[in-house]
Amino acid sequence: MSGTGPRAQDSTCPRTPSPAGSAGPVRTCVGCRERDLRSVLLRLVLAQVATGAGEPRVVVDERKAMPGRGAWVHPTLACLDLAVRRRAVPRALRAAAPLDLTAVRDYLERADR
Ligand SMILES: [Zn+2]
């Protein structure tokens, strides 16, 4: 029996992407000032209002891809309230207070359930 033994063919293993497990980018919550992963925080941006009337609105940037300044906050009403009390959102967005945060509050209340 002259068989060709199963050659140990070392397969070129596909390159594994750098381990994303370690940490990832970190941002500071404008409410509690704790640093946390960008992926768990909510990004708030100023909505571009064409009307020009009323207070500027802040909306949740769900895909975290909107241009411009963003404010990062934990997706909890507690942190949002803290941020409001400290006026941290307008400061982070370089906007004049007060800002209309109704959309953000609605978002959190809906997500909370
Ligand atoms: Zn927080």
C-alpha cells in the first residue's frame, strides 16, 4: 500500500480582524459625567429647523452619523434630567439654552418600556 498520506496542509487561515472585544471608543455622558462606550450611549444633535421659530430642537441621532456636534448621554431619563439640570446639553452642542428636548424624552420613554 503506497498511499499518499493525508498531507498536513496548513490552511492559510483567514485573517481575523483585530479583536473588537477589548473596549472601543469611549465618550462622556453629559448627565452623570461617567465615561462609557460610544455604543451604549445616545447621541443627541441639534435638529436643523427651517422654520426659525421657537426653540431649537434636539433629536436623537440613532445612527450616530449626523454631521455636526453631538452630545452623548446614557439612554436613561435620569441622565437626561441630570444633563438638563446642569445645562450640559446646550453647552455640549454650543447652542443657546433653552433647547427643546421633548423628542429625546419621548424617545427614552418609548425605549423604556
Ligand atoms: Zn449618564
